[in-house]
Amino acid sequence: MTVVAATMPTRTQSLRNLLVDFRVVISFVMFTSLIVFDLVMGWKPRAIFAAGEYQGLIGCLLVCAGLAVRSWAAGVLRKGKDLATDGPYSLCRHPLYLGSFLMMVGFCHIIGDPSNYLIIVLPIVAIYWATMRNEERRMVDRYGSRWTDYAAKTSRLIPFRWSRFAPGHWTVGQWLRNHEYRAVISSLVGLTGLELWRRLL
């Protein structure tokens, strides 16, 4: 019994680390598999810019909102150099994940298959939650009381305390150094692909 009790946390941590380390690959495989499944089943995405079609536009706006949040965060985040506490980081501790979540919901909304929310969003949220917890442990090790004081005053993901907003200093250079243009390009390709899917199939 003692041996089992001692090894369980290690196994749990190993699984969590695996999910965290391969979160991008897992997210990509899950989302691609779901799109292939929807294609096979004959599902057609919602129109994004058609007159009178508001659901597709709502999905597109969610994707754009997610990109905006991510770009805002990437333009102020100096990875490995300093603790980010201003800009979107003054509103929540993980704005990059908030932006990614908005983008995922937006794409699911454009595709329009209700099962996508359960198949994609819930597992991805679980993976990102584990990632956030791991990152916060590293922040405690790196920044100590600076992090704990910041975390005590700032929500993890949902920005509840707008009174704490601090503008911060956003730069294109920092945005480029954090490679956030990849998310923009990927989203544009994704939106274009969904529109082509709707028109051609």
C-alpha cells in the first residue's frame, strides 16, 4: 500500500506533464480529426459574411477577439526576462490561454456542430488548466513573493477585476519575438478553409 501511494502522484504528474508538453499537437490532432469527421458526415460550416447569417459572423468575431487578446498579451510579454503584470496581465494571469479559448469556441461556432463543443472545448480546457497550473508552479519558483502577491490580486483566466487594469507597453517587436503572427496566419488559413468548405462541398 505504501509503494502504491508513493507512486500514484508520480504517475499523475507524468500524465499531466505529457498533456502539457504535447498540448499543441493534441489540440491540432483533435481539431483536425473533428473537421474530417464533420466533412465525412456532410456537415457544412456557417457562412461568415452572408447577408442575414449572424451565427457565422459571431463565430468569426470570437476568433478575432481571441486573436486580439493573444496579440495584446504577446506584445507585452517578455518571456524569461520579467514577470508580466500589466496590459492584459493586469486583468488575468493567463491571457494567452483566454485568447486561445475564445478562438476555439469561435471556430466551433462557425462549424456549427453542437457536439464540437464537448469533443473539443472540454478536453482542451482540461489540458490548458493543467498547463496553467504547471506554469504557475514555475512562476513561484522563479519569482517567489512577487508572483504570489500578483496571483492573489489577479484572477487566473476570467478578467473580473477591471479596476486593476494597467495599460502597459505594447510593441510590434515584442509581438514578433513571441511569434504571435503564427496564430494570425493559422486563423486566417482556418477561416478561409471553412469558407471554401462551405462553398465547394
